[in-house]
Amino acid sequence: GEATHRTGHDVARLDLAFYRLPLLVDHRRLSSEVNALGDGQKRHDVNNRFHHLATHNGKSTESRLGPFSLRPGIAQSCPYLLQVLDVLGVPVGRARTMILAAGENVTRHSDMTHQINPDPASKELRGMIETGYWGRRYRLHLVVDTHPLVEYRLGGAATHIAAGEVFVFDNAVVHEVLNRSPRDRTHIVVDVVGSERMFALMRRALLVSREGAAAAHPSGEFS
């Protein structure tokens, strides 16, 4: 699909693909910071444990209503994560770790987002475009700990994404994660408003498409 930009504050449309940004982070430093946070809470709907990294009005909730701020102590315990976000120059919304245990799967689901126009004929897209929280944000994944047997599926695309890589995809489309490995998979997931730096990286992203093929660049512009 085309990657064109809508008017106002809406996010650009995303191709039905995984966008691997041309950016590598020090996953060992991130892993050390995440491990220092403890075991995390259990989220049963998608089989993840997690830690809230940002709060809404000082409370660790799933609220999509701002203002958002870092959880007390995160700036001190996760300084490298803050450096990464500073490189991207992105305002942060919800942020958390997502830890998928060895042998577990994130079941097929779609999030309440619309980063591309919904197609009423498609069973993989939902309802109406949200013009609020998800109308203006991308979900950024920083891969902290993983294994070659961890596979991500989006539509017809399936791929492994290595530790230290950063990627984005349209999570309004049905997706799932299979962890067939003997170790936990850990991501830091940050909902962000796009920035010039981030859009520049997205224009240079490697796409793994619905057919599983890798393309050098997205099909359109982000601004």
C-alpha cells in the first residue's frame, strides 16, 4: 500500500510490512536496564509480562489520555533508553517493556489503531479512523532480548528481528508473535508522535512485506 501523509496531525499511512529502521541500539545496555526493573506484571490477554515506563497524571495505567511523563525513577534507572529516545527526537506516549516467556505466543490480535485507512472489505482492519491518541502515534519496538526462533507475523509477512534492531509496523493489522525458543523475548515498546528524525529513518527503512520480500525503501514519503 502507499505510504502517504494525511492532513493535520494524522500519522502517515504505513505499508503492510515491518519497517526495520536503519538504527541499531546497544541491546545489552537496554537488557541490563530492564533486568534491574524486576519481574514485571503479567498481562494475560497477550501472554506478556510488562513494566510501565511512563505514567498518565502520575499513575501507571493503560490510559490513552495525556499528559504522559516518565515513571518516577525511570530517568535514573534507564538512562540509555532516554538517550535512544533523544536520538529519535520523539514525544512519548505510553511506554512499557513487553516480555514474552520462552515457548509462549502473542496470540493473533489487532490494536485499536489506524495508521492506514481502514478497508471495509478487509477482515484485518477495524472500524473508523481514530483521530485522537492513535490518529497521531506510531508504536516503536526496540528489540532487547530475542532468539532466532522468535517470529513476527503481519498479514502474509513473517520475519525474525534481531536484538538491537528498531522497527515499526501498522498494529491495526492482525499480527502475532511466536516464541519457539528456550529464552524470553523482551521488547521496549514506545508509542511516539513522529519527528523529523524518525521520518528520515523511516524513509530509509528496510521493509519486509506481505509477501515476505525485503524492499530497500517505503513506497512513499513521511513528513
